[in-house]
Amino acid sequence: MARKHGYLKKFPAVTGWREWVTLPRLGIDALRAKLDTGADTSALHTAEAKPFVLQGQQYVRFAVHPRPEEPDYTVLFEAPLVGQRWVKNSSGQGHLRPVIRTPMCLGGLCWPIELTLTRRDTMNYAMLLGRQALAGNILVDSSRSYVAGYPLHLPADWKPHRRRRPVAAGLLRGKDAGRVGARP
């Protein structure tokens, strides 16, 4: 359940069909997302996603373009791989996608979600929030947009979960932008 200033919310927040979200563990402080009650899973646009093994644990390395107005701005990430999920896209084609788990903040509320990593080049939003991420936390008013406002900061009580290996991130610009495996 989502947290708001250290207390569990009794009632879900009402948002619009598109909102600004924050992915604090990934270092993404503002990302436009489409809240899609017709989709079961959530998805994040990545340039590439390559699984690898480190000290016997599965990880995935991926690149994100969090600023659509700056196509050369690319951030590289490595995160533990939760699994892989068979997902049908909007045209009905199925694909096996890597899945990560990360906290997401929306309108002052933060809760963990699972994200599939996929190319969303042709979509208007780099992130899609499906029913699994919304259930119990958010009610979507499809007649409204950006109700929660722009994420100016994280809630004062938000603290990252302790982990043995943090998510690694780096920044690339220019010719290496979007190429997984390139080092910043």
C-alpha cells in the first residue's frame, strides 16, 4: 500500500489518465506516465535491456531516455532481474520482457511496483502504469490530466530500502547514447 508522510492511506488518491511520476531508486525525478486501466502490467521505455549474471544473481542492464525533448540524454542502469513476463502489446503481439521492481512516487505517495522493460519508441509516453501498479493506490479519472502535479521533491519520510547492491547508473551523451554496455 502507498505511504503518505509515514501513514498508510485509507483511501486511494484520485489522479488523471496521465501524470508525472518519480522513480527515485533509478534517479529519475520526473517522467510523464500514462495510467492505463486496460493494461495489466506496467512498462518503462528502454533503449535496450540485456540480462547478465553477477555473483550468481540475475541482473539486467538497460538505458532510459527520461527527457523526450533531449534524445541524446541517456541514463544507464543495472538492476536485479525479478523475472521475465510474457506481455501482449497494444497490437496483440506477445513478447517476453524482463521485469524489475522499483519504488515509484506519484503525488506524494510512494510504493513498490514491477516494471517490464521494452521499447516504446512509437508511444507518446515513456512509461505506462497498468492495473497491478494502480490497484489499491490510485483511482483514475479519465477526464483529467496531471492532477497530482509536477514532482518537485520526494516526501520527507521517503527512504530507500537497504540493498546489498544498489542500482548502478551512468549518463551518456552523443554517439554512445542509447547503447547498452557503453561506459559513461
